[in-house]
Amino acid sequence: MKKSGDTARGFALRRQRMVDRLRKDGIGDERVLEAMRRVPRHLFVAEALRTRAYENIRLPIGQGQTISQPWTVARMSELLRVEEGARILEIGAGSGYQAAVLGAMGARVFSVERHAPIARRAARIIKTLEYWSVSIKHFDGTYGWAAEAPYDRIIVTAMGPEVPEPLTRQLRLGGRLVMPLSSGKDPRLVVVERETERWKRSDHGSASFVPLIGKYGYERNPTPDP
Ligand code: SAH
């Protein structure tokens, strides 16, 4: 038997409350909020965790990975300044939720995930929910996705030591990249804008993410200092 609140209407109510909370916490981009009001986040997590899907927390998605907390998804989507029809590359598909939010905002999304079972699951749910503008593939995303480049926007949802070099080449002039970078012990959310020959960086506060593992990321899980 379903518990009260576990119905489509119950989930829609929770989603609305999540969005109200995000707005109160400083998310101002109405298009981001509207997309998050529509995408059924509970379907991107394991069944046993569904009732917690609209709390502002990270949740496990297997292989030691997590679906980012709603505030982080909202903030990164806002920093990305998504325009209708934009071509977006995402590194770290994870559950597929962030990709679905960008898809719901009218973007064409190419998302890469290094864990095969996670990528398969994300692709399945994206297909079930009919987000036709979102493609998910399984490989080391630090190489980028050259065949579909250049991109208007790039979002990296795992923390790396630096922006992977191939990604800088796949971002078009005037494009923006959002990524958590670890500088010492204080990981930061960074926006990189590609102007003509210059690159402009801005810092958007501290951030906590799983590591970006690959050729142009960390070679293996960086172990924290004791
Ligand atoms: N955007 C995701 C958050 C996933 S957490 C969501 O909405 O759920 C980050 C993900 O990045 C993890 O699933 C991890 O496996 C993946 N990842 C780490 N290094 C990667 C790499 N080099 N290429 C592709 N994916 C990577």
C-alpha cells in the first residue's frame, strides 16, 4: 500500500516546496526553478530513497557516487545561463537528473558518465521520461565529446584539480564552463568564460563533489589527508 504523499500528487507537492525553498535560498533564475518544478527527481533515485528525493541532500546512486543536492543542481544550472537550444556538454551524468533539468530548460544535452551501470541506468530513465534532447554515453569525460563539439556551455559535476584541457578546446568562443575545482583543502565552484583570446574566471563559493577521475582529472580517488 502506498503511504500518503507517495502519489504523483504528493511528489508534485514536495517538488513545489523544494522549489519555494530554493527561491528563498537565493536561486533567482525562474527558468531553472520551473524546470526543477517539472522534473520528477524521485524517479532518478532508488525506490527506497524516493520519499527523501526532495530534501536538500545528496543521495547515493551506487558505485560510491551521489546525485547532487537540489541546491547544487539549481546553482550550477543558474551559473551556466542556459539559453533555449544551447548545446551543453555535461561530464558526470550520474543519475541523469542534472541533464534532465537542462533538457527541460530547452537545451540539447550531451552527458558522459565513466561508470557503465550508472550510465545505463541514467540513459534508461531519460528515455522512459522522453527527454529526447538528452544523450548519455559511457566513457572518460575528461576527453570531452569531440564529435559533438563545439559546445555553448560545459558543466562538470565532479571535482577536478584543473579544467581538463580537451574541454577548453571544445567550448566555443563566448561560451561558459561551470566546474568545481579543488584548490588545496577548499574546493570552489568556478565559472570560466571563453572570451576572444582571453579566459575569465570567477569564484562562486565552496562546493563539495565526488572526484573527477580520468586522463585529465585525478588518476585515482584522491585520498584525503589524515
Ligand atoms: N550530475 C549528476 C551528479 C553525479 S556525481 C546527477 O545529476 O546525478 C558525479 C558523477 O561523475 C559520478 O557519477 C561519477 O562516476 C562521474 N565521473 C567522475 N569522473 C568522471 C569522468 N572522468 N568522466 C565521466 N564521469 C565521471
